[in-house]
Amino acid sequence: MLKGLGGLGDMAKIMKQAQEMQSKMADAQAKLEEVTVKGEAGAGMVKVVVTAKGAVKGIDIDPSLFVADDKEVVEDLIVAAIKDGQAKAADAAQAEMGKLTEGLNLPEGMKLPF
């Protein structure tokens, strides 16, 4: 069908693959909203649920931490649990995106989307 047009047939194939990849990327990004991880601090006394996109969805605090004198400790534990959750979320996101880019022979360290 594209005989005689030289490399244009290959270009059409590449464009089709790019469109398919774009569609898969959009699906993967949407899936990251559904993937959740749990971060914790203080030996599990403060727990957070975070999406793979890094959004905090919930916090669970052990009732024994509710002592007026420990206010700063509780605040620090909440921040630590959120950071733990966000780090785990970043790992989960990278794993999901890795599934998508597997086999593309991208340079090491290259992250998608750009």
C-alpha cells in the first residue's frame, strides 16, 4: 500500500506505536490514583494511606498518643509517617511505570513521563 514511498511506511508504524504508548501512559497514570501504600512511624502508632501519586488519603493515630505534653511528638510522627508513605508511593509509581516501559531499551535512569 505504501510501496514506493520509502521510509514513510516505517514512519507510520512508529507514529502508531507512539499513539499506543501515549494511551498506555494515560492508563498507567490513572491507575496510580488507585494504587495505595501505607506509611508508618513510631512503631506503627501513626499510619497514613498514600496513593502512588503521593496524595494522602487517610491517617490513623493510636489513641495512646493523645497526651497534651506529647503534641510535638505526635506532629513529628505524623510528618514522618507521611514521608514514609510518600517514599513508598514513589516506589510503587516507579514499579507501575516500569511495567509500561519494559522492553523499550530506554537509557538507564530515564523516567517517564518526562
